[in-house]
Amino acid sequence: MDTVRIAVVGAGVIGLSTAVCISQLVPRCSITIISDKFTPDTTSDVAAGILIPHEYPDTPIYMQKRWFKETFDHLSSIASSAEAVDAGVHLVSGKNFHSLCLSWQIFQSIPTEQAPFWADVVLGFRKMTEAELKKFPRYVFGHSFTTLKCETLIYLPWLEKRLKTHGGLLLHRRIEDLWELQPSFDIVVNCSGVGSRELVGDATVFPVRGQVLQVQAPWVKHFIRDGSGLTYIYPGASQVTLGGTRQKGDWNLSPDAEISRDIFSRCCALEPSLCRACSVKERVGLRPNRPSVRLQKEVLARDGQRLSIVHHYGHGSGGISVHWGSALEAARLVSECAQALRTPALTSKL
């Protein structure tokens, strides 16, 4: 087998980054991304894009930390490389694609674990001083650190461009059954997110509805995040994202005006100057939640035919934070599948 034909189902940040990693790690392959939605219409396009990991209960911490560090290092290298201009990567707040910015994460009570597992990956992680906490009278404890922010509405098209540079193709198509892709493809990578609930019958993956506001408030320079992760203020390249919600099992993609008012009120309580923000936009996305990220191989067999599958989905609200690290691992699984497909051909020649 000279060329292994690979299909990636799903065109969010997980699907695109996985396809790019495959193009770099798997020799002699063709890659096609298949999805009924591409940027700017994916769940990833709604994501605030801050690199603060979400913890997966059933995924080992060492693995989560590795994925996060590989992602953080990868985006940091983009920010300081010759690609920075073409990729839209800057180290200045407010003019950035990936921006290094000071963050405050604040708590109304002292957390059990005062330093999260990712504390030594981000830059300058420390406890907030008493002087800093005075800005937030209702809070008694906080973290200060520098992290990365990824503007997904820019990053996803950039990933698409990188994939096309490596010969990858994009195909608009809705897939109802992975077996549809046999015999056109040798390996299928399932990055369909919450769509895997129907596509592969995985009842453990479910939507967690997230509603955010995007406002114009260029004077806001620092990230502020409640320790629960439910209320946050994330300044970006051209707008500030205010959040949010965490509505389990809710499939509704229409903005809720009452929720928007609540989000705005909560964020103004943290940063009163936001009451002067303008050009408010409402956006909704469905996070693909699961107790653990599904990263595993499977072989489908029907009527004597076989199709190699690599599942890669279920990142919930933490997809941006770990996307590159988990994509590298998925690409390694694809490489193993490709090697297995080529082995019989090599054996028959000997």
C-alpha cells in the first residue's frame, strides 16, 4: 500500500489540529477532512480560547498535563517564530492572535488544592497579593499567572491553510455512519465531538451548552476568572468575551436574553467599567462533554471488509487548552494503524 487514505470527520479545533499532526507524522498518506460545518460555524469558533485546562475525571492527570504542556509550548513557539506575522501571532495584548496576558483567577473560599496541576506550565504562577484581592471584595483567595489566548476565528482558518499546504482536502458532507467511508478510505479519525452520541452511539458524551457575550471594551487588559470557571472576562484581539453558562444536556443553540443579562451583570460585578461596553453580540456553542477524552483505536468489520477507526473526541470545555497535545497522540495512533495496513503488503513481498 503506497498511499494510506485518511478521513478526519469533524472540522473544529480537534479535527483540524489532528489532521495537521497526521500530515506531519504519517508518511505517504492523503488526508481529507469531512464535515457538515466548517469555520466560522463550529463549536470551536464560539470558544473563548483561553489556555486554562479543564480537568477530566477519568483521564490520568499526567496525561492531561502532557497534553496541556505540548499545546502551550506549541502555541508559544508560534508566537515567537518567523511565522508570527503570517499566522497573526503577537505578544501584545489587544493586537493578538495568541497573546500572552496576565490573568486573575479568584475564589470566594480557599480551594482544597491551592496550586492546580498545570501551575508550572503557565508563566509566573503565584498567589494574588492582598493588594490585588482588594479589587474583588467578595473574594478571599486568588491566582495570578500569564497564559495564552487563542483567537479561534483566526486560528481555525490558519489551520485549514496549513493542512491545504500539505495537500489536505476539505469536503462538506454530513456523515450518518462511519462505514459510509469504506472503501473510499483506509483509516477514519472520528473528531465529531458531541455528534459522536449519534454517529457512534456513545451515550457518555453529551452537550454542555455555553452562552457568551462578545463586547467592545478595549480598555480591559487583564483576564478575570471566577474559580468556578462559570464567570469570566477574556480580552482578545478585537473584542472581550464575557461568560458564561454550563447547561448540561441542553441542545438549544438560540441565545437566551435573560441569560445574557445575567452574564453581563456577573461580569460587571467583577469589572464595573464593563457597564460602558458596547456592540454586544450573543453566541452559543455545545461543548462535547465526557468523563474522559476518548482516544482509542477500533476496527469495524462487515461482510469480510474492515475499516480502521481512531476516536478522538469528548474534550468538553478544555479542547483549546489541550488540542495540540491530544492531536499528537491521536496522530500516533493513526500512524500505528497505517503501519498495520502496510505490514501485510511488506510481508507478501518477502
